[in-house]
Amino acid sequence: MKITKVETILVKPRWLFLKIHTNAGITGLGEPITEGRALTCAQAVKEIEPYLIGKDPRPVVHHWQAIYRHAFYRGGPILTSVLSGIDMALWDIKGKALGVPVYELLGGPTRKRVRVYAHAGTVPAMKAAMEKGFTAFKTGPAKRRPARYAESPAEVKYAVEQFAELRRALGDNVDIGIDFHGAISPATAKLLIKGYEPYNPMFIEEPVQCQNHDIMAEIARGTHLPIATGERVFTKWGFREVLEKKAATILQPDMCHAGGITEVRLIAGMAEAYYASVAPHNPLGPISLAAGVQLAASIPNFLIQEQVSLGEGYIKQPFRVREGYLDLPTAPGLGIELDDNLMADKIGHDWRNPETYDVDDGSVVDW
């Protein structure tokens, strides 16, 4: 079997899909994307294409090592994301060639179904999602303006009261995580976390900028709430520091950024040694979700899978949520097929990262 063609497709709302074609008629799917840099990623795939063409796609780990290490300047969000998407597609091909789901190639299933959560910030939105089968959610700190380094008591109180209202309305059987998005200062993060503690959020995600593992570890020591991080951490080397410093007990590697299935499985093994769980990050498309489900099915320390699209309008058989879970796919490879007819009106996009500024003084703020 040989790789014959590598194809990237810009897909609304902000995604980049990858197809790796072979002379055996098998096509592998991946998502080689860094949000807001889709064209850059597509060009990076084009630069890796000469390595791939003519190669047997099945030695997946060998290809991961070659693409990562032969770059000389290793890592970074663009190249690691592109490698992640290629890795997904190669696993997809291997599973299809052998007629089994990817999780069977990783040792077989460790569970019968995979729990997922939805994004929602209001009581009506969460209740509507519950009617669709969801039992877990993620929201952000309620705020009336961008957070300041030293926040006022009124804004801290407002954020806590808004979350308390979610808890009162939905009850204690629903899990709700809070994503600070790395946009809160260490001083304000500590105040907010103390306020949230009586209402038991499922986790506090990226309470401070994710590169600041020392401060995140300090915050983790000061609360009983689980700290989660990882969407902007890449490869086993990045997560090693998180674990060694005890900065988080929930790791959130993104299948499209952290190194793909090959690398995230290793990250999960490292996390298990530290008694940490894995909740893969995924604000992207159904190929990323499919890769996350395969990974979740094959590791013992999986917690929950993020998703923003179950694949309606993109894949032939979208995922279905039942009682908060997805059933394990049984089709070979990643277990999905793109529906080119449904996708016809979603080709192409020019999505850019939001540019946000403080309403009072015009300074740049994180989003």
C-alpha cells in the first residue's frame, strides 16, 4: 500500500479537513488545524507532502517520529497540529486496511461508551441540551466586561452568583465545568475559585495562562476543586511538566494539537502514572471528535470528551448522545465517513481569531 495523494479542505465554520489517499482505494481522514491559522496549516501539510507520497501509510509511529524529528526546529502549534492531523489519517487508513476500529489496534476497548459534554452558558441552553441527552456542560465565568488583573468585589460576586444560579436550576446530578480560558489573572482566579467551591464545579479549566505551570500548581494546592489544562500544551514533553509540578489532575490534550492519537495515548499513560485523568479538548470538527472517541475507548483513565459538533451536515452517520454518552463506533478506522454532498455548501472560510480590547482604556485583552 502506498500514499498517492494528500488533500486539504477548508470547511466552515473554521476547520481544515485532511484526506490521505492510497493506491488501495482507502482514504484516511484527519484535522490538521490550528484555529485561526488554517491557510498556514494547509501550506505546512503541502510541505510535508513530499515525505508522505509513495510511503506505506501503516508504520504510523515511524512516520510520527520522522515528521517530528526531521523538522529540526521541533514542536510549535502549527507543525504539531499538522502532525496531529496526519497521524489521525494514518491511523484511519490502518484501521480500515485491517477492518477494525482504531481502538482495537490500541489494545481493545476499556469501556462500552464515551461520556461527552456540551458548551452552554445559561439555564435555558443547558436544559435544551439536556433534552438532547447531555448530562454535563462547560461554561465560563460570567462577566459584564473583560476581566481585570485586580478585579472588583462586585464583579467577583456577580460571577459566583451566576454560577450558583446554574447549580440551583440544574441540581447536583449535572456536571458543570468552568473554563477561565487563561484570561484571568492569578489574583482574580484565586478569588473566583474560592467563591465557586461551595457549588462544586466539575473542574476549573485554564485558571491562568497555561504556560505558567508554577502558578497553576500553586492554585491547585489552594483548592479542592480539580484543575484542568492542556488545550495549549503540546506533546508528551509539554505535559511532563504539568504532571511533575502537579499543576492539574485533569489533562485536556487536543487531538488536533497535542500530537494526534499516537501522542495523546502516551500522554494518557503518563497521566495514569500520576493518578490524573484525561478529558480531551475539542472545539473543532467531527474528525477530531472521532479520534477522541477512539482514544477514550482505549485508555483506562478517560474522564469526558468535549464536543461542539456531532457531525450533522458533515458525516454520513452523525454521533448520537444517549444518557450523556456516545456508543463506541464499530466501523473500521476512525469509524466515520464524510458526506461530500452535505458538505458542499460548507467549503471555504476566512475565520480569524477574535480581537478583543478593554472597553474603558482600549488595551488588548485575552479572549
